[in-house]
Amino acid sequence: MSGATAALDLAPDRFGRAKPRPERLAPERRHIRAVLPGALAKTRPRPLYAVIVVGAVIAIVSGQLLLSVGLSQGAYQIQQLEGQQVELGRTSAALAEDLDRLASPQYLAVNAQALGMVGNSLPSYLRLSDGAVLGTPTPAAASTSPIFGATLVPNAQTATIPLVGGQNPAAADGASSPDAGTTPVPLQDGLPSPTTR
Amino acid sequence: MVRHTKTTRRRLAFTIVAVSIVMTLFVMRLVDIQVVRASALSAESLEKTETGDTILATRGSILASDGSVLAEAVMRYTVQVSPKDAGEFERDVDGTEQTITLDQATNEIGAIVGKAGPEVLALITDALAADKDSLYALIAKNLTLDQLRALKALEIPWTTFSESPSRVYPNGAVAGNIVGFVGEEGEAQAGVELMDDSCLAGENGRTTYEKGSGGLPLPGTTVTQSAKDGGDVVLTIDKDIQWFSQQSLAAQAQAVGASWGIVTVMEVSTGKLLAVAEYPAVDPGNVSATAAEDRGSRAFAAPFEPGSTYKSLTAAALIDQGVVSPNSQVVAPFRYLPSNGADINDSEFHDDMNLTLSGVMVQSSNTGMSQFGEKLDADTRYAYFQKFGQLQKSEVGFPSESGGIMADAADWDNQTTYATMFGQGFSTTAIQGASLYQTIANGGVRMPVQLVEGCKHADGTVTDVPDATGTRVVSADAAKQVSDMLEMVDQESWVAANVDVPGYRVAMKTGTAQQPDGEGGYSSSYLVSMAGFAPAEAPQFVVSVNLADPVKMNSSAAVAPIFRDVTTQVLKSRGVQPSTEPAPNLPLDF
């Protein structure tokens, strides 16, 4: 953008065709004047505005500070509660697992046997509609009861859980059931619980 | 002026060319980066900035029909230490600082994880010996929550803990052979665990984020794809009946020295398996305690020659075809030599007996049954085997399930043509045997065998519910007549006293089958069976018992106590009313 364009721009000047334009613009320019320093000096500074501005800044900064303190406080609380939730969830899962083990038929059967209970293989029924007794009611005896040995249907999950009265489940096998029938083991401390608890 | 312009133009041209070249190079580079190598480069950049964690999906549970848990996913914990940092530390005990030595700390850890203190210490010193800057040594895994909490309470600064999903079987060996088990890494290996792995296995989720310096996630870059937990498989198995069956089976199998045994309990109206008890049983929580060959399910996978319990099939086919009735008569000799050259014997010598078909069933006479059975051609009888579901796998689709072994009717030799009438010369599984009796008990309508109720998802929907459309195999009348004959067997056969279930009418058939020796002949070992249903007037439950090679009692008397006890227990636990109508009384001889 050099010589060639410049030459073209200059051309009208030489012929004097564009001359009237600057004259027409001149009066408009006169409306714009420089602001004199004296004009500002006339207005006295108002301290109220300064106070408001400074106060607002302080209020905003302290507000933000308090807010972030509050937020992080909340975040800590959330974290703590979430941690608690995880721990409670774990406890709940562990207890459910224990319950499932304690509810296993092997454990219930050897426990019942340890308490001196025997199975009745000769059921009889009372029909409610007419009061009829179906079947022949016969007292169940240890001799006719199926023997529930803990080792017949093994369960690694309950092998270490003590029976009622603190017996070892392995010891309370089929062989000991006739004794258990004559001397029932008293239930001492409510239902048994796993040793791990 | 002209000269100046010329120079300017040359410069201009040079500039344009130079700029163009540079632009072209830039564009080429841009295309190369943005288009040609775009995916490789962005992958590389993500690798440097993005990181992620897998969110483990929980494997579903396997539930018994009442909802009790047979297999479930649990969380176990692993404790590891940083050997480089292992040493003395201060512990706050009741407000005073105490110095805990390394020995003390390892003793404390050992007491909780069940190892000796020096053993724990050795793990640390070994790791240091291998690498003096070692930051990782595994101390113990598979710890329970209580152990984890006890370890955390020790406040040892150089211990860390991690979670590892595990699987437990709270009911041990109850239905263990059916439930199956998973491997060390949680991969399904056998049984329902394997069969319904697609239902049980969840889909792991993943959370990814771009990491800043220090590895912290940049805010707003975290993308989480949540894990989809597996569904629960609900079985048709009744936990208590299953346990009682296994208990009863194991006790008797040990008493008579059987090598293995199976008890199957099936619901007559639905074909649902309430119990598939096996001996020896496997405890999925302690698989290694059971021999490898006993870890699967023989009931599904191991076919055997069933023996006389399959006379019921021949009788049902004969009556359904209208060629005989329960009162049809035959003279049953000890030895029968049919015209085709076969040689049929009864199990024990006897003089000729004048028997009805009912009598043949009660006496379990092979010669008598052969003379009735030959009234139907081989193809017709083969078609009945097919219709009774004896030639194909059951609808369960158990891993390694067998569909039995039977040659085409056209390939039956002289002996097989007759042997198939009384349960020899072919093999079926225990499940197929139970299904045969289910069909007879259900008025001739065979129901598909069901082991699984369906796959229950977290939102409560149940999918993969098996088809439960029955197919008629024999007429209701034929089924009733066979049922009546089976009731005669229960009352009149030589083991009748051993199978009496007081108060109830029971239909059953015994079987003592010779087992193939693997060389085309028969070995000296027997498989004794008893299959039947109760209450006979309105059958609800099929009970089928098989015992292999009971060395101390080689007859169906060996299985009688199991059949009686399990039948009684099923009727009792399901609250079935005792029978009030008298049992049929069919003539057995003439």
C-alpha cells in the first residue's frame, strides 16, 4: 500500500476538486471542546459515596468469607455424614450376613437338638371346620426322631458359631442327641450370637 | 517511477509466495494434527490428563423359593502395610502418648488377622529385603468387618486397607451342588452360578475425571457411569425340604455304604423342583473339602440305567394304547425266552406266577412285563420315551446337563428291545426320572421341569421366567390306572412295611438296576431306586430316591427309609391333609 495508492489519493488535490469538503466540516468541529481542569475542581468530593463504596466492599468480602466458611463447614459435615452412612451400611450388611448364617437349617436343627427337641415324623392335624382329628396323635420320641448331624450337611459358615449354652456345634453331633433329650440345655443369655460380634 | 513499481511488485510477489508457503505448511500441520493423527493424539492427551476408577457392580444373590439367601455378595477387606515406613509410632492412650514398637504393632495385627506376630513381621522384613524402598506388603486378605474395625482402632500409621468383593453361602452345603460356586476372582464356575451368570453378573460402572497437578480431579470434568448391579436368581428350591432331603440321604447313604445318591422332590402340578439333594454334597463356601467328581450335580449331569422304576412308563404306554388294562393276565415264569432270541430273567428264582399287570408291577417281574411290553412295537415305545421327555435334556438347561442315553428304536438289538421295557439298556438322569413320575401323577400331562423361578431385578421386575406349558403324554384315564397300580405296589410289595407313611396314601415303584461295567456287560454294582408320589388320591409331590452301590444293603430296602422320611416331611411341612378315602384294591393274581 505504498506509492501507487498514495499517488491516486493525491490526484484529486492537484486538480482542486475536493476542496469544499473540509470547509463544511469545520463549524461542526467547533462544538467539541477540551474539558478544563477547573470544571472538576468546582465539585467538592462527597465522603458519603466513599463510605458506601468502602463499606460495600468490606461487606462483600466478609460476606463471601463467611459464606465460604459456611460452605466448607457444610462440606465437612456432609463428608462426616457420608462416612457415617458408609459405616452404617457396612454394619447393616454384616448383620444381615450373620442373620443369614444363623437362619441356616443346619444351625437351627443342631440347636433345637441341643435344647432337647425331637422331630415328629408322625404328624396329626385338627380340622377346624368340624373339629376332626386327622392322623393318630403320637408323642414324638428321640428314638424315632431323625438325627440331625451337623457334619451330614456341612456348613463352613456356621462351623465356628457356638450353640445355645456355648456348646461346640461339632461336638453336638448326632451321637450326643439322646443325652440332650434327657437333660435339656437351658437358654442362658437369650439367643446365641456369633463369636465375632 | 516505473523501476520503483517493478521492485515493489517483485517484493509483493515474494511476500505473497512466502506467506503462502508458510500458510500451506501450517495448514498441512494443522490437518495432520487435527484430522490425520487426531484420535491417536487426543487419546494420548487424555491418557496424560484423564484418570478414572472402576465402580464395582454387586453380583446378585441366589435365593431359595422363600427368599432366603443361598449365595450372596459380601464385602471383605484387605490390610496392607508400607514396609519402608514401618516402625515405631506414638499412640494416644487415655490422653498420654505411648510409643509402640514395631514388634508390638505386628503382634497386635497378628492377633486380629489370625497370624503369629513374627509371621507378620517377616512379611515386612521380607518385603524390605527384596526392595529397601518397598511401599507395599500384603498382610492379610478376606477380613471381616469386625477385623477391619479392630485393625483401624490400632491407629497404626503405616497400615492401609482396601475392599474386595467376596461371596458367601450362608446355608453351606444346602443345595450346594445346585447353587454351584465361584472362583477366587469371583468368576462363575459351576451350578446356577454358572447357568444364570448373565442374570447374576452386574455391569461395572466407571467414574472418569481429568486430573490436575497433584492428581486432584479438575472441577467439572468428572463423568460417572454408574454400575448396574446384578439381578437375583430365585430358585424353586424349598430350603427346608432340600436340607431335610440331604440330611436323610446322607445319613442312610453312610449307613448302607453307598457311593453316591440323589433325592429329587418335585411339585406335581407345576414341575417345579423343590429339592435336588445329592450325596456327597459340596459346600460352596468350602469347595476344596469335597472331591472334584462330587462338586457338580449328578442329578442333572450323570445318567444311569434306571431299572424297574421305568416299568411305569411301559405300563402307561400299554394302557394309553388300549392294549392292556391293570387286570390283564399273564403267566410270569422265572426265565422268558422270546422268539427274537432275547433272554429275560427275574431277579430271583420263582415258579410260574399267574399275575395281572398290577401283580407284575407289585412283583416287579421282568418276564411278566416283557410279555405285556411286546404287544407294542419298538417304535411306539420309543415315541413314548420321547413324549415323556426321556430322550432330551430337561428344560432347566443346567451346566453339563445330560439328556440321557438311548439308541434309536431301529438300532435296538434283541435284548435291548426287551430290556427297555423294564428300565435297562438305556440311561436317564434323576431329573428325567422325577419328570416321568410327575407326568403320571399329573393326570398324564407333563410339565416342563423348573429349577429357576426367574431373574429378579432391583426394580422388582422378574425376567427370564421359564415356560410352564404342559403337554399331554398319556390320557388322564391311563395315568390314573398306573397311579392305582403304583398304590398297590406301595401296599403290597415286599418293602411295603418300610415305606408306610401313616395317614397318607402313597404310590411308588422300586427299582434295582444293574450298572454297566463299561465293557458292554453289567458289573456287580447296583443302583437302587424308589420313585413315587403322595397323596395318591390327589398327587401333590413326587419323591424320587436313587442310591448307587449300597454295599451293605443291595436292594431297594436301602432307599425305603429315605423315601418314607422325605415324603412324610414334605407332606408335613406343606400341611397336606391326611387321606380320608380308602386306597384302591386291584387283583394281583388269578
